[in-house]
Amino acid sequence: MHTITKINRLEGYKIELTFDDGEQGVVDLSCHAGKGIFAVWNDPDVFRGVRIGEFGELTWGDEMDLCPDALYLEVTGKRPEEVFPALKPEGAHA
């Protein structure tokens, strides 16, 4: 599991993330804004209130949080089996 260690709020719904292994990148959350639970982000002050939670996730108070592993995959472009070796399919035996 990866955790977020540093955030930098950018314009709009973008956040620069730094992870515990040093990987960095920008996540654009605009595709979620205004939809379902993310409707609270219609208030810019709510979105700007993003913090790093106790478990290295992005959190907006007690309202919501986003999984650091999912964000890691998005930022790095890696596939789940690259990050979590247990997900690799076993080789075929002849």
C-alpha cells in the first residue's frame, strides 16, 4: 500500500501528490466534481479543504476520502499487478 505524504493544491480540481516512495504527479479530479457525493466540491472552499488523512489518503473532513492506491495508479500510470505482485496471474504449466 502506498500513502500520500505531501499535497499541493493547484488550479481547478487538480492536486499535485507525492507518495511515500517518492513518486510524484498531478491528479485531475474535475471529472468527479458535481456528481453524487462529489457535489460538495461545487463549493470551492470545500475542495480546497483537502488534507492528508491518517492512513495517507486524501480526505475532506469526515465527508469523504479517496484511496491512495487508486490515486497512485492514476498518477504513475502503472497497472495494479505492477504495484501489487500478488495480483499477477500464475504462469501456465505444461
